Amino acid sequence: MKPLRKRRGDLIATVGIGALTAALVAGTWALAPIRHSELVVEDSLQSDAKQVNALTLPNELHERWTAQAPPGWQVPLIAAGYPVAFDAQQRRLSSLDPTSGSVRWGYERDVPLCAVSTAWNAVVADYQTGRGCGDVVSINAAEGSYKATRSAHASQQVAPIASNDRVGIVSPERVELWRSDLVRTVVYGEVDIKQEPGQQPHPECTISSALTRGTLLAVAEQCENNTFVRLQTPDPEESSTPEVQASIKLKAGSQVVAINASRVAIYEPGSTAHLYVFDAQGKQVSARAIPESADIQSLQQGIYTPHNAQAGRFLQWFDGDRLYVLDAKTLDTVRVFEQAIGTGTMVGLDLVLPTREGAEQYPTRGTELFDAAKSIPIDRNGSSERVSLAFSAQTLIEQRGEQLVGLN
């Protein structure tokens, strides 16, 4: 199957013989979505800027800059060490200097932005055109140069999905993943153009969440009165024919909340909620009784995007009220932080977590977490938003709701 792609060169056809052909080509170029875009690289951009990180945080942190966060994520998006921001009014996607907040490069489109992801040291932006949220561009974050594009039919409303080596989009109808050249590696769910009958195993179900990592893709979907989590490869032999390795039957409303290359963590609601861990073959590895997740319980419809993040040897899941810190290799729960108000980040060998008062710094050794060694007050001007952290170039970057804030 030939991949669904669109390059700039594809949009400018070879001028044929005769005035009619030339006019058709000109019209196609003028109407093509990618035509109405602009990538501007600032003169001061330094693509080889050294992102030297400190081994610890200072005793005081002060606000240096603010920006608007891209849609779809509750954690700061960082590509090649640079924060990604989005100005909704100007429809401008930007790469920022982490220390000063100044714009390094900006990309503007005259169509709505559906989703943004980062992988391969690139920013991947997904736009809504006449074919749904299927017009995608990838930009090298360090240089501010085009990396790849694609255009294909997609759902009208999507959520981002990303790992270190794949990005894609999720909707109630389908999940699809792309590799670094934006060629699709898999599509799962209901497809508009059915090439052969029986390629999709459960097109009648409604997808509610999905995560991917390495060689594993986990999709939670509602089928009548139950939830099934389908464990599959993100890179089947044919992208339109998913290869499901296992199906896990759970109570309605269950969601995937964390994943690594061989295991998935699943939240199951109930009078007593549970956090389960399954391996890639669908075998239960562990079960833990936990309080109900405020985020999942409040979800009425649409896609649940877990508020999670990796920090060194830890994976984190914030359930809306508390933070679960998991061993990244086993997905075992290492510790639960009731005072955390979002996900944290590694600074040197320390895990730094956001609290209402500021930030707490916890020394680590491997996957051991010790008591807090330092508490740093942060003035958030009365904000009650949840907060998640990233760290780059000796700057602590907070995402407070829809706002990015740089502190150093």
C-alpha cells in the first residue's frame, strides 16, 4: 500500500502542454492548504545552542517569561530542548528560547490547529482542512526547517498521541500512528475507505483512549457495556490491517493511563477503583486498589488523554487529585504524592514535583525515592490551575493550565 503523503513538490505539478493545463496547476497550488502557511526563522536563532542543565535548582525561582501552551497536552512540550508555544489569536506555533522566552522560529497557518506533538527533535502540527484534521507538517525544532508533510482524510476532532519514535492522532473513530517521515504505520478503528472487508477487527466500537511506546500500542474502546483494551503492534505488516496480540475485558469506563514497550497500566472504575498492570500478551501482572480518578470520572464523552510524563526512570500519572510515580520498567507504583498538583521533572538526579506552595525536590537512586531535600516557594499570582514541570537550560518551565511560565 502506498503511504498517504503530500510534499510541497506534489502540489506544484509539472506544467503541461497548453494554457488549460497551466491554469489547472496554478489553481491547484493556490487552493492547496500548505500554500497558505509561513515558517519564519528569527535572525538570532542558534540551532547549536548548548542546553546545559544544572544539577540542582536554586533556592529561589523568579518568573522570567510567559507564553500560551499548545492545545491537547497538560505538560510542557519540549523539542530538542526548546519549549513549544502557540498563539491562538495569531494561529502561530513557536519554538522558544528556554531562558528568555524569545521566539526562535514561528509557523503560521490560516486554518485551525487540531493537535501538536513532539518526537525526533521535531514539532509535529496537525491542522484542520476540508478533509478533517489530516493536514500535518513536521518542523525540525533546532533549525526551524521543514522535515516532512502529509495530507489524508482524518476525523474532525482529534487528540494527540506520541512516543519517542511515533506520533499520531486519536479520535472516537480511529487511532493512527506515523513514523518520522510521517508515513502512516498503523490505523485502528473505523476507516472511511475500506480497501478489503475484515481488515479492521472492531469498527463498531468507540475508542476512548490510547497510548504507545516502543513495540506496543494500547487502545481502550467501549463495546456495548464493557471496555476492551486491545494490545497490538504499532507497526504491522500492512498499516490498514492491525495485528492485535491480546484483548483485555474490563468494566465500562476503564482507560489506559501509562505504557512502556512491554506493559500497560489501566485504570478501572468501580466502588473500589483499581490500577492494573498487564504485559503485552494480556496477562495481569499486578493490581492495586486506588481512589477514584477525578479526571476519568468527570469524562462524559470524547477522548481521555492521560496527564502523564516520563522523568528519568519514572513514569508519572496525575489522576486529577494525586500523582502516581511508577517504575518506568515495571510500571509498579513507587510512591503516591497527595500534595502534587501535576507531573514533575528530573533536575540532575532529583525528581522535582509541583505543589500549591511551589516545588519540592526529591533525591533519587535508581528507582528509589527519598524524602524531600528542598522546598522552593513559587509565586503563581493566585493561580489555582494544575501545574506540570519541565526543565531545560537551567530554566524550570511550568505549564499552568493553558499558560507556560519560565522560571530561573
